[in-house]
Amino acid sequence: MKYEFKIEGSEEAKGAIDLQRIALIADSIRKISEGALQIRLKGISIQKGRKMISLEKALKVSLTGIKEGSTVLCLEAQPFSESLDRIQLDLFRQEAQIEIPKHTPVSMFITAFHDALDEESNLEYLDKPLLKELKNFKRAFFSDKEKVSITNQGSIPQLELTKSTFTRIKSIDDELPKPESIVLNGKVDLLHFSKFKVQIMTQEGTVNGTMGDELDPDEIARYWGKEVTLSGTQHYKPGGRNIVEIQRVFEPEAGDEYFSKKKRTETVEQQIQRQLIEHNYQNKLSEIVGKWPGDESDEEFMELIKSLRK
């Protein structure tokens, strides 16, 4: 698949580009496309430790030429259907993953930005590490006058970016708590279609989990339907969702049920949104957020939250 990466409004000569900018663009395309692919496969964009699945071939993007119009980079990349082996493609079974083999690294890069910038998007395929990489792409702009656009002859919606574009991305990122360590006790259940995804049935409800690359799926398979204690990292997503990256599995011991409570870290808006949903409150979040003076004490704010339950 062929793409045109156009930089308009640049002070550089037409058809010319700084080598450092090329390196930055290449690094961003690689990291963002990999994160967008991994989040569709495993639920999170970046995992700790070694990687069991090599994506070197799949994430390859070639620069085939540079032409004027201000400066246009000609890029080419293979669809994942040709660059991922059969074992990897067998993992793409869920409805949301059906289109993955048709994507390329460049189209995945474009899609990640569309996911973040589309106000109608539910932001399901974003997390804090991926948002960080999207924000970092702002460094590819050398001035406020520049505009970057990426096209592919209409096969995927054109992406247009300016420096001001990154305001929304920063806003989404600021709302998300940082990943944090967590210990859970509960019953392990299998999530169909992907050997990497599991559910942990705790006393407070279901927790979605994904197995870290250093954890052998066979190691946890013998625990399906049984009580276990798990440790790992909890990753937060927009909308109050989260997923646990499981790194270790233990036989449960006395007192481990204490860890069956889900850790809940929410922003102010997420707390209010959850209360609205849980108690069938009819007002929209937009009708409440930003309407109080902003100088309430902690006690007054908690009374506001409690009032949503009535």
C-alpha cells in the first residue's frame, strides 16, 4: 500500500526535509502503529518485559521517494495479512479485530489519531502509553504554520494534523490515572477468541485481564475456573474502563480474599459519570460538570457525589 505524507507550510525548501525530522517521524509511526495493533490484540498498547511475538516484519515502512508539493514523503507498507504469520493472524478473531489483516502500519498510525480526535469515538482503543506516543508526534512540527496530511488514494480517511490538534489528545491523557501495581484474588475465566485475554471474577465483579508477555499462557491455563491470586499492573482507559496486565500467578493463601476488591482510581468527571450510570440519573454529564463554583471543600464535593444517588 502506498501513502503520501505531506508537510505544508514548512520553512524548509520544497522537496527537502531535515534528516532528524525524518527519524522522528519514522520512530513515531513505528511506536504508534505497534501500540494501536497491540491494544486491539491484548487490550493494552505496551507491555513490560520481553516480547513473545516479533512484529519487526509487520511494522516495516519504506520511504520510496521525496517530492515537492511542499514536501511529500512517499511511503509504502504491506498489509498485515501478508506480513504477519498464520499463528499471529489466528489471534484476530474478535469482531473488532476482523479488519486488522487489511491494515498496514501506516493505516494503523492514521487510525490511532482518528480514534483520539473523533468526538464520537468511545476511545476504546486508547490508553495512557499510546496517548503519550500520539502527543510526542507534536515534535515533528517545526512551527505553528505547518500542517501534516497523510493520504492513501481514498482507501482510508485522510488524516490532517496541526499543532493545535494535540490539545484534545493532551486533555484525554490528563484525565487518565497512571498505570499502577495491583494484586487481585478471584476466579480465573477464559475470554474467548484470544489466548492472551482472561477475566478475573472477584467479589466485587469482573476484572478484565491480559497476560504479560513473560507469562506463559499454559501456566495460567491450569487455573481456569479456580481461585488464584494475581499480581500485575492496572492500566486505565478513557471512560472509566481498565485492564490488568497479569505478570504473576499464585496459589491463594489465607487472607488473599482481601485483594478481591477492585482498585478504583477515577477522575472527578469519571466519578460523577459512574454515579449517573449506576443510579439511572437522567441528566447528562455535560449539564453538571463545570456548573459548580469550583471552590468547594472536600466535604461539600462528597455531598455533591452522594446527591447523585438520590
